[in-house]
Amino acid sequence: MEYKSQNFPPQIRIPATYMRGGTSKGVFFKLTDLPEVAQIAGEARDKLLLRVIGSPDPYGKQTDGMGGATSSTSKCVIVSKSEQADHDVDYLFGQVSIDKPFVDWSGNCGNLSSAVAPFAISCGLVDPERIPENGICVVRIWQANIKKTIIAHVPITNGQVQETGDFELDGVTFPAAEVKVEFVEPVSDDTPMFPTGNLVDDLEVPGIGTFKATMITAGIPTIFLNADEIPNMQGNGTDNPFNGTELQSNINGDKKALEMFETIRAYGAIKMGLISNIEEAKTRQHTPKVAFVAPAKSYTSSSGKAISENDIDLNVRALSMGLLHHAMMGTAAVAIATASAIPGTLVNLAAGGGERDSVSFGHPSGTLKVGADVEELEGQWKAKKVIMSRSARILMEGNIRVLFN
């Protein structure tokens, strides 16, 4: 049988690195390695990244791409030499929708922020004179989505990024080297930390109820609710409210609960001034986040680890891209740290109230400690810095093969 050539375009190769950062994974690119048309923001870039990750996928599996079928693993990062003074690299983050054809550029990924500096060092984007032979390399990152500075402290051994170590992070199976990350002034001077002007608001959600809510813009716009005020819509025939110890299995299989949280998120986004109507929430899935808090209570994490209420200040659960997150988003942790340090917010009250500069909270995979330096000036709160420790490592490097024309 004679073979007839098919008139289909070939795939192209793009240098890329697949990395874990904190409890997330993503595909990392140097800006200059992308096809020229995708080096600028726009439809071509979005189409390329969607195809790289394997979206939109009506099956929700991203089998034909690099995505991992969760919000934590459907991500892309673009890094370049910085155009900002006193910064080493510019970092752009894209949250790729799994089942819809769009990339959300409205926020940062705090977890992948910990992988940006190791990636930049490894691929030659950080000036060699800034990299010690042994010690800590301080990398100044400009977060281009939110126009903020991130400082990463990366361990270096024999001139190379040290990836192995004994630092353990709940939500990550294996230990690795610790990367300390500082989020500097996570709220702009011209952006109110509390968009409504209040530490606590009454958030009215038609058809569901009215909730006490702390709405904050630190790290990432986040709506905090009290767990025990959220109505039970899990269809289990009980009236038991949420208590902050829920795992993914308690929420992510329940359509009514997820629809409720998405409706709350949409009305909260309007109240925060992020969108003007409910329909806009469908194309802004990455922000704001919805989280609920509760006083410290013992529970068993998703790995089977016993979490004692004596080891934490409060419990926090957060949703990302429509589902309960398996651990905690790094940017949401920035919001938690900041809110916990401000007396009177729901996060602060759940942690016991009063002044504090750090907080330990329980999440579905375990615990996390974060610190915040805040101050009140002329009646307005300002976050000077939020600090947390993560880890990162290269999983694979080489070339992405993708159909792009």
C-alpha cells in the first residue's frame, strides 16, 4: 500500500524546565526561548501555554500536556533578565485553566515564587558575580503580574544551586533544601489593604446568606470567612457547620458546596472592586481566593499525620480555581500572615486575637508557619514584609514539543 504524506504541520521544540516550587509544579521558560510572537503578551502566548499544559481538556485530566489536572499543577512561568532597577530577574506567572481556554494573569503564585530564583541561577539569568561559590545567593525578583518585589535566599554549593537537604514542607513528600522567600511590601501604597475600608464586613450573598468577611489584598486578594458561619451544603443530611478541619475529600466531590463557594467568591470580588458584575468572575478564576478560618482544632491530615491543636494557632482552608487546595497557596499564606498580625480581622480573632508577628496554621496537608511585619500609619495598615520558607527543585529539563503555528 502506497503511503501518502499528510499535510500536517510538525511540532516545534521550545527549551523548558519542569519544576516543583513549594506545593506546586509548573513549566518554566526563559522569555527569549519562546517563539517571537509569544514573547509578548496576547492571544498567541496564551494559545501556546494552553497547548503546552494540555488545556482546555473536557476530561479534566490534561493527559495531552504537561499539566497535572489540579490548580497546583496547571501553571506556567516566564522569566527574563530584569528591566527594573535593583532587580535580577522579572517573573511572570500564568495560571492555566484546566477545562476552559484561558490563562489567568491576574495574580502571583507564591509557591512557584520559591522556584524562580533557582531556575534563574541555573539558566544563567543571574549575574555570576552575585552567586557565591558556597553560601546563600540573594536573588531580587520583580513579580510582573502584581508589580512587587520578592527576595529569595537560595543555598549554593560549589557554585551550583543546592537542591537536596533536610527541610520538610507539609504537602511535599520528600525533604529538600530550604529556600527562604520574602514578599516585600505585598500591598502597593496606592492600593488599600482592605478595599472596603473595613477589617470585617457583612458580605451578602443572595440565595445563600450574609457572612462576616475579612477581605484583604496582601499577597493575593483573599476573602476570609468564619468556618462555622458557612452553611452545610454537602448533602449529608446533617446541620453540622464547617469547622476548619475539612480535607479535599469532604468538599471537592460535592457540587453544591463548590457552587456555593464560587458564588461567595463572585460576590466578594464585586465588593472588593475586582469585577463589576457576576459574569466577570468566570474569566477571573485565579483571584480572589476564598478561605475559611477556625480556632485551632486537632485533626488528621491528608497524609495521615496527626495535627495537634497545641501545635497551631488556627486552622485555615482555602479554595483555588474552584476546588479546595490540597495544602495552602503561597500567596494565600501571605494574606494569612498579614491578616493574622492585624488585631480584629477574622484571621487574627481565630488565632486568639491580639498582636503577633507570626502564626502557625493547619491546612489539609499539615502545618505552616509564616511571619509578617505590619504597621498602622494614619489609620491605614501597611505590610512591610512577609516571610516564609519553601523548597524547590528541577524535575526535568530539556525541550517541550508542542504544535504551534
